[in-house]
Amino acid sequence: MTLAGKRILLTRSEEQNEELAILVRSVGGVPVLFPTMRLVPPEDSGPLDREIGRLSSFDWILFSSANAARFFCDRSSQLGLVSWPSGLRVASVGPGTTGELVSRGVRVFLEAEKHTAEGLYEMICPYGVSGRRFIIPQVEELRDYLAEAIRKDAGEAVSVVAYRNVIAEKDEKVAAQIVLRPPDVCVFASPSALSNLFTLLGEEEARKVLKKSHIAVIGEVTARAVKEREFSVDIMPETYTLKALMGAVEVFFSKEK
């Protein structure tokens, strides 16, 4: 197998790591599970509940991550929303987000060709922004590019927190193992996963680990976060899905032989 014996550090939340771990094992790799984050609902669900209650007043709902889709759909179900308004267009940033929505019975009207917030905005522009209402479920403290762009083009944008990203509890045993024997690849799917690794391991130890590992990321935003810490991104798939990521990791190591 392509990744036989290669140790792959997985830093997503506990529930998300398992899906990627299965892919790692399927190609002979050894997943090193070290969640650096936990995904939790908003501290105050009032604003989210309010916008779900008036979903029919919006023309578009924009999802820039699979997590935003998952938490928004979960809360909608909890509130008893059986079906979404027929006039509401659903836009997704990429295949992972689309898959999350489709699996929950949500029809996706449009998917971005470039899997970034900027790419998503480019896709909706031809349908008209001025005078339209957009709701944007997102993680707390996210850079609000979509809302800013919509307002600049005379549209109305309502950003609402669908979930929070908090630091995970440190697994001391795995942390010691990572520091003693750095993985072959460290995978990061978000800037938070990266920054939380530094918090959990400590700045000096995290730097030592990353200097001895290859770094794989999903997405340009995460890639920028890696570069801001003065590290290089070795692996980044063109399509921002877990399957594409593992394919890129396989290609990387096949070229090393």
C-alpha cells in the first residue's frame, strides 16, 4: 500500500477524525489521533433560532463549511423545521459541504467552482446581489468576507453563529508520543486546528514537530495560516475533500520514492 507504515497526525475534532482515519488505514497509513478542537453549539442559540424562524424572508442561504451546514441543519430539525422554504436558494462552498447538505435532504442550488468564500461569492453574483437577502450560518469569530462583499454590492447579509470551535482537552499520552516521534505528515483542515496544536503542545515543541514532518492542509485559508507561522505547505489537494486530501498525500509519497 502507498502509505504503508506512514504515521499521519489528524487534528480535527474527535467525531470528524474517524472518517479521515478510515481513509488513512485503507491505504496502509497509521492514523495518529490528536483532536485539537471541539465543535459545540453557540453559547446563546437565540439569534440562530430567530433566523431559522424567519428563513422564508431570505433569498439565499450560503454555507462556507460542512460544519456550518451540519450545525444549522441539526438546530433546524430540533426546532421542528420539516422542510425549507421553496423560494430559498442554497449555495455551498464545495463538495464536502454539498455532501453534508444532500445527506440531510437539502437540495443545493449552486456549488462554488473555487472552494473558498471568494469563489462562492463569484458564483452567486450572476444571479444578482442588490436588493436580495442572504443568511450566512458560520463559526464564531470567522472573518466575514461574504457579508462584507454582499453589503458592498447593495445586498442584505445576515451572519449568524451556527457553532463554536473550542480547544480540545489534551491527550497527554498522545502529545508525548508526537513530540518524541514526530509523524510523517501533520494534517490541518482549519487555521484553528493549527493554532490549537501550538497551544496544546507549546510553541517550542510544536515547532520542533512540524519541522520534522510534512504538512498537509485542506483549503487556502489554512495554507495561509501555516505560512504565517513560517512553515511550508507540502500537500494541498485541488478539491477540498478528505478523499482528495488522502489522494494528494499518496501522490506526494509516491514521488519521494
